[in-house]
Amino acid sequence: MKNLIYLSCVLVVFILAGCNSKPKTEKSSALTGIWQNEKDSSTAIEFSENGNYDLRVHGQRISEMSSGDSLTQKFLYDSLSNGINLRIYDDKNKDTVKCKLVFINQDRIKLSMIFNDTVISEAEYFKVKI
């Protein structure tokens, strides 16, 4: 009987340890690359491996068009979040854009920009370059 109690305690500890382990956040490597706007072929967005986010017009980064680094932005993507899962921010870590990003498949995404809990813009993109 005493062994059964110890065995039950050990089993409960293992179950609780398994339930409390946090799922690992998927890396943003699936997002890395250049994504062209489906409806406007002159515009695209780029997510780099080092966390930089760039808007592109006619193939050129907007940050390269400016004389300063004021357009340098970073992104954070959390694949496990059901709501706002993409944040784009400036070099002062201030959120500039909050989005919900949905992978339609490995080569297509849907990006919804959110302001005050309301979708203000939505577009689909397809991957053109890794």
C-alpha cells in the first residue's frame, strides 16, 4: 500500500511537469523572405533573418531610399498567439504596427493591420524570394 502511494505521487509529479512545460515559439524562419502584395505587384514586404522589417516599392527597400536610418524597423512574430501575433516597431522599441498574420500555406500569408482592436487594412502576399 505504501508503495502504491509513492508510485501515485511520482506519477502525479510527472504529469504536472509535462503539463507545465511551455510550448516553444516557432522561429520566424518561415516568415523570412520577400513577400509581394497580391493586388499591387509594385509593393512588397521583407522579413529578414536578423529581425529587420522593410517595405519595398518597385523592388527597392524604402529604408534605402531615405537619407537617414529613420525608417529602420524590426519585427516580432509569435506563431502561438491567436490574436495579434506580429508587431513591427522602430529602433526605440515603440510599437508602430500591430498585425495578425496567418499562413495560408508555406508560400502565402494574409496580413491584417489592427488599430484599436479593429482591422484597418488587410492584404494577401505570396513569397517571391527567401
